[in-house]
Amino acid sequence: MKDYRFTLDFEVRDYECDLSGIVNNAIYQHYLEHARHKFLKSQGINFPEWANRGVHLVVIRIEMDFLHPLRSGDRFTVAINTERVSRLRFGILQDIYLLPDETPVLCATVIGTAINEHGRPSLPRELEALIDSGVGGR
């Protein structure tokens, strides 16, 4: 595994698997979202506090490439980097690796922005600093 800003370990639960015994494709979005929230929280971004300030982080687009299936009981890690996409958009690059051998499982790019109380895109300075200060890239 290369350098990442944040990693979070998980274990597949049997109810997340389909009749084929592999993790249902929609479940991966839950893994990715939970890891993103934990990453942002570790960086001091408090969602309820930001919402009270009128700042709402939203996902605009998600692209996922499935590389290897996960099965019940598998341990895996979600790894995160960030990148600037445009003046008002940021990317959270998320990779999933099967443990312990670090087999690539999934590669995802999540494009997001922040909208203000008027529904207009507006990245707070703290978020810009966080996105621009990272390891970045894939």
C-alpha cells in the first residue's frame, strides 16, 4: 500500500453478502461513507456543527471500480487521499485493500463540494486547507 492520509479497518459481516456469498455492491458505498466521515472527523470537521453554521458537505459524483470481491469474515482497510478538483470541488480518493495481503479490492473517486445556507457551492477555508494539504493523488 502506498502513502495515504487516513486508513480505517473493517470486517465483512455475513448479512452484507448476497446469495453468491460476496459483498453486495451497494454495501461498498456504506464502507466508503463511514471511512470518509471518520476521516473528516479526525481532521476536526464536525458535521452537526457545520450544519448549524449553514455549511453542508455533499457528494456530487461517485465512481467505483470493483477489482476483487469481499466475502463474509474478510478483514479489509479503506484508505483515503484527497485532491483539489476545481475551485469549488474536491475529490476524496478511496481504495479498499483485503488484509493481510493488501489485495486491491476497490478503487473509488468521490467528488464533493460544500453548499451554504442559500444552496450555493462555497468551500470553507478550513476545508480548502484540508484538501490542499494532503498527500493527494493515487
